[in-house]
Amino acid sequence: MGKKPYEVAVIVKALNSDFWQTMLNGAKKAAKEHPELLKVTTYGPPEESDIALQVEILERVVESEPDGIAIASTSNDLTIPAIDAAMKKGIPVVTMDNRIRSDNFVSFLATDSVNAAASAADAMLGDWKKAGISPEGKKFVVINSSRESKVDQDRDRGFMERMKALVPSMTMLDVQYVENDPVLTAKVTKTLIEENPDLIGIFADNDMTGVGISRGIANAGAAGRVMAYAFDANEEEIRAVKDGVLTGMVVQDPMGIGYKSAMFLTQVLEGGTVPKDVDTGATIVTKDNIDDPTVHKLLYPNE
């Protein structure tokens, strides 16, 4: 155990995303509020597709022997050896957002992705009814941002399973894998809409794919005809919801996740205990509630 303030490394999936920057800001907020207890250093690859680079970053961090590590692992498996090495050295590791295929960590903080995505399917069914669109016999599609990420797989599964349960007659198109590329996502979305006039629902499992489906729907002139939800929020998605292009967002609390992860590490380093699993919750945000004060705080946590 190092001397106070404890040196804590926080590693996210990518630096090009508002979601991950907000999570880093949450950890920084913890350090700012408790400078005598905690010092935070932040890391991450440029893009979520830079999986090997994130592994390298983690390995270098472990070699530097900080007092604690918090990581949102993009891969379910590839970071496990380095996490095991850290835990073996007595460096506690908190995992965030994506559950790795190992229990060798002190705590895992994340949204219940399956249930949160299922709530988007529930909301979409209500949107169709409100718009006078019958979903019977129609089509929906899921846009996947990363084949390697269990959290994205869980979100996709949660949405698909609930939608098929809600409307068994609907056809699910093949999942589209876009490697977190909003430009590709926009092209894929526009093409799918043009080739499938009975496509009425789209679900995207993160913010970058949310940007992509928003652009694709706008480019296809399908706003109001194709209902679309995305996980997480950024400024372009918020504008798209207000403009009626993106129907809604499943909004998490990245500020809270980053903050709690950093504080959990200090608790462990102080000899305390922390819960093994923490569901940090999610909120469905649509045009109807986007200006509510509580929602505004989730969308603009850095204000």
C-alpha cells in the first residue's frame, strides 16, 4: 500500500467519446474533492476499436505499480492476464461498464445492460402505438459497435429478446457490425432503410453508433417513420432527439461510475470492503423528458 494520496489509474475504452470522458471526469472529481486521499491519472486509446492498445496501456500501468486501477475493459478476455498480475501484486482492480470473464477484481460497476436495453424495446413499442404504426409483420435491426465487448452483446441481446417477446411476428434483420464507426453506421442505416421499406425500428448499442443511425435516418428522410434508440448520449444525439430524428437514448451515469470507482479503490486501500457488483442504473430519455432537470443533469454532468 502506497502513501496517501493514493495513486489511482483509471483506464477507459476510448478518448474520442463524451461518455468515456465523462467517466474520467467522475474519477477526477473524486480526486478534486479528496486531494489528501486520492490522486487520479487517466488513460485510454483513441478509439474503442484500439483493443490491443488498451491492453498495452493496462500492462504498462500495472508495471508502474499504482496503488489501484479502475478499468472499463473493451475486451472480455484480453485484459484478464494484466488484471490478474495487478491483483497478484496487491493492486486492487475495479472494473467498469463491461464485465470481464473473470471474478478476479474487487468490484464491478455498470448498468444492467440487458434490462436497460429491454426498456428501450418497451419504449419503442409505445412510440409505434403513439405514431399509429402497427409493428405486426414489420422489421427491426440492431447495430453492434464491437464484437469483442460483452456489454455491447448484452445490450443487443436485451433489446432483441424483449422485442421478439413483445411482437413475435416481427422479423429481425441480421445484426450489423460497424466497429464503432459512425460514418459506416450512417451508410449502413440509410441502405437498410432504403432496401427495407417495412423497417420501423433500429437499436444502436453505444453513442458513436447512435450518432451514425441518427445521420442515416436523417439522410434517408425517415424521421418519424423509423423509431430508433441508442445507448449513451452525446451532443449530436441530444440534438437528434430534440429534432425528432433519434427517438430516444438509454442514458447511463458515467460521472457516477467514474466517481464511485475511484472512491471504492480508496475504501479498499484503507482496509474497507466494497460491494462486488453495483448496478448504476439507466434512464430512457426522449423528446418528452429531455428538458427535465434530473435528465438534464444526466446529459450534462460536467456543468
